[in-house]
Amino acid sequence: MATQKKDRIPAALSAEAHHDVVVVGGGAAGLSGALALARARRSVLVVDAGEPRNAPADRVHNYLGREGTPPSELLAAGRAEVAAYGGSVVSGRVVSARRRTGDGGEHEGFDVALADGTRVRARRLLVATGLVDELPEVAGLAQRWGRELLHCPYCHGWEVRDQPIGVLATGPNGVDKALLFRQWSAEVTLFLHTAPEPSEEQWEQLAARGIAVVDGKVTGVELTDDRLTGLRLDSGRAVPCRAVVVAPRFAARGAVLARLGLEADEQKGGEQVLGSAVAAGPAGATRIPGVWVAGNVTDPYAGVIQAAAAGLTAATSINGDLVKEDTARAVAAHRARIPAPREPFAARTEAEVCARVLGGRRHGL
């Protein structure tokens, strides 16, 4: 009679497993950091919720040597590379992290809790949870995200070159967006939607570049055979276009950091709120000891290759910090093994020296 096999719990997630670094988020930034740390012979655990920002996109662009790679393939290759150097990547969601401190208030690492109840310990944290793109509320628009709906010309401008492009303005930066996309197509239309009236200077710029301007609020999309063909206005008029450019609100996925006392800061462009991001130093170190961030959670405008570079930078900083801690511990242990020196001219010290040098002769024998 065959016995039923029990699910094996990965060693990386066994009860109270200890790691040098737990990486929260398995995108380009998190995996890049984990790879560098694993190659530095650190015990690394990556916990990935499986919600990459660029999942709707067909291809990754401007990543040297990986141009045109599907996002899922890039991440699969990254996970395999981390595993090849002894790092662990598991599927799961980190719901909280709590600092551990000693009796003197010194940092002693973190207790990290996953949604399934698993708990692990980490000496350092690298949070690379990315962001959420909050899109304008227009009927049917969100369903085109990653297809005809885009926001970055450097990521997807080439794919819509020479096509009729509509720029949906939701703030004062809409004119700049339209002028930027004019580089990729001569057929650009600016939909003012909820944006303010352009200035006289901006009207002149739009006219000089041949960019049409449409008044009125956009209420929906026009589709033909599951392809976007235009935007519909509140007047009922439909304006043709094959791609739509928006400026999403970038909301940092900072729940884990917030529980550590590190809230995301509001990001503004003039008077317009552009989103939120977590403040960090040049190498990703935050004001919370032992916590680093990398990628879109701290830099909303970073592309995939920039996020990967940030993960590497943070990893080298983390390893350097751990080296200092390891050295300090080694020095303390070294000192503990060496007897404390005695006072050079104390009576007991003089007697011991005399015994070693003179032996029995010290008594006149």
C-alpha cells in the first residue's frame, strides 16, 4: 500500500530559519541584489509575491544583452542564477518585519513573517517590492494596459512608431508628454481631458510640432476586433488613435516598510501629486538600521535595467555592512580568548616573573 507523501518545507522556510539577508520582492532589483549577495557567500532568501509591475508587457526593452526578452523569461533566468550560487527563491508574501534589539538597544536583526504563517530571521533586509501603476478612471482603459496603453516612450515608443498616438492628459505635464512622443510619431493628439488649459507658450509649441489638441473629457475607448481604434469623448465623438499614452500615479508597495516605521513620501511635480516613493540614500540604505531598498519602491522612474543596477548597488552596501559586523564580532571573540594583562609591577606579577627566571635559586639554593 503506497504511503502519501507529505509536502516538504524548503529548508529556507523551516521554522525560525536564519539568513544573512532576506530580500522582499523577486523582480529585477531583488534578484540582482540576491545574486550579488549569494556570490558574496551570504545566505540569502528571496520571497516573491509574483506580482511584477511589467507582467502585462510582452517584452523588456533597453536591457543590454536581453533586448526583447519576455519579462517572465528574464525573471526565470534570474531565479536560476541566484539558485546556482546557493541562494533561495520562494513564492510567498511578506506581511511584516520586526526589528530585534539587544538589551542595550543594539540591532540584532529582524523577524520576518509570511502570509502563510512561516517565520524566518534575517540580519539585514533588502526591500524591492516595486510599485503599483494607478491608471486614470476611464471605462475600458485599464484592460489595454501593456497593450496599446503605455506611459514610457523609451520602453514602448518604438513599438508604436508612426502610428496615431493619443496622449491623455490628467495634469500640467500632459503637454510635455505629447511633445516627447512626437519624437516617435508625426500623428500625435493631445486630449486635454482633466488637465488645465495650456499656456500661450505651450500652445505655440504644440502648433509648431503639428500636435492636435482635443477638448472635452474622455469617457471610454473604441475597439475593433479587440484592438484599440480611438477614444470616446463625453460629447459622443470618437477620435481615432492606435495607442494611448497616460501618466499613471506611481504608488510604492511599502506596506512592509510602513510596519517598520518607514512611510513612503508623496512625490510631486509642481502642484500635481505624481505618486509615492520610499526615501533612501545613494546605495539604498534607509533611516532604519539594517534596511535597504532598491528599484521602483524608491525610484518610480527606474527602468528594468536601472532597477537591476540598484539591486546590485544595495547588495554591495549590505555585504560591506555585514563584513563590519562580522569583523567586530570576531575581534570581541578574539579578545575573550586572551587573558587580561596584569599590572606590570604588582607583587603577584613580580613573584611569577622571578619564579620563571630564577627557579629554585630565588631561595638561595
